[in-house]
Amino acid sequence: LDPVLAIIGRPNVGKSTLVNRILGRREAVVEDTPGVTRDRVMYSAHWNGRNFTVVDTGGWEHDARGIHARVAEQAEMAVELADAVLFVVDSAVGATATDEGVMKMLRKSKKPVIMVANKVDDFAQEADSATLWGLGFGEPYPVSALHGRGVADLLDHVMDTL
Ligand code: GDP
Ligand code: MG
């Protein structure tokens, strides 16, 4: 069985764009409207001659009752079946209060978590990702899923982790 990499993060941070970048093809649905990917979707991926499975997920958001239970549950199930997790945030926004519960769940899971600061489209935005060191998941990886910047370095690190 191939090792499993789960991609989690709030809606609109660029998870599906990153999945497509990892796959090298446009298969995951990318939308300008938050909340398009509702369920877990699995894809076969390859890097440096190794196969792995990528799981795209919907993100969680606050609704009137707190974090939308169904999507938080999807994230938790994805983490459970994962060998490693990419926790994606928008570099300009960072981790938000909405991410707190999920970060707690990630720490409890004891799974290897790689912090990804997405939408670092150019060098000037790289400094934004440094603040993510404080979250306790180790070195943040600045990437641009849209343009591919930093994704090769990220995947090298993922393969060391899986
Ligand atoms: P998801 O909800 O987390 O799966 O996010 P999507 O992959 O659907 O992307 C949400 C929006 O962010 C889309 O308009 C993407 O084009 C945009 N986006 C994704 N990655 C990047 C990036 O690296 N840079 C920029 N500037 N926009 C991005
Ligand atoms: Mg998506």
C-alpha cells in the first residue's frame, strides 16, 4: 500500500491547487468560491520514483455553532488515515482562530505535520511564513501552488517524511 499524504487547511488557502501541482495535472477542483471540496478525494501521485496517495479535503469554517462539524470531521478522518499531513495556510493570513481546534487535533494525532505557507508567489512574501515557526510544527515551507514556486523542495521533504 502506498503511503498517504493528507492535505488539510481552511477553505480557499489553495489545497486543491497544491494537489494539482503535486499531481502535475489538473484533477482536483479549484474554485474561487470557498468550500467547494466537501469530501475527501484521493489521487495517485509520484515524486522521485516513489508512489504515494494524496488526499484532498474540504476546509473547515466557523458557522453559527462553531467549526462546521462535517468538514472538521473530514479533516480528522483524513489525518487518521494519513502517514503525513500538509497543514496549509494562506501566507498572508497565517493560522487563524478557526485553525486552533484542528491544530490541537493535529498535535494529538502525533502524525508528522508539515506546515505549508501557500500563496508565496514571490520572494517578497517569504517573510510572512516565518511567523509560522511559532506554531510548533517545525519549519514552514513557503510555496506558490499556483506558480509552482517551492513545491519541489516541499515534495523532497515530504518524501523524507513519508
Ligand atoms: P482550497 O479551497 O483550499 O482547495 O483552495 P483552491 O485550491 O480552490 O484555491 C482557492 C483560490 O486561491 C483560487 O482562486 C486559487 O487560484 C487561489 N490560489 C491557490 N494557490 C495560490 C497561490 O499559490 N497563489 C495565489 N496568488 N493564489 C492561489
Ligand atoms: Mg479544494
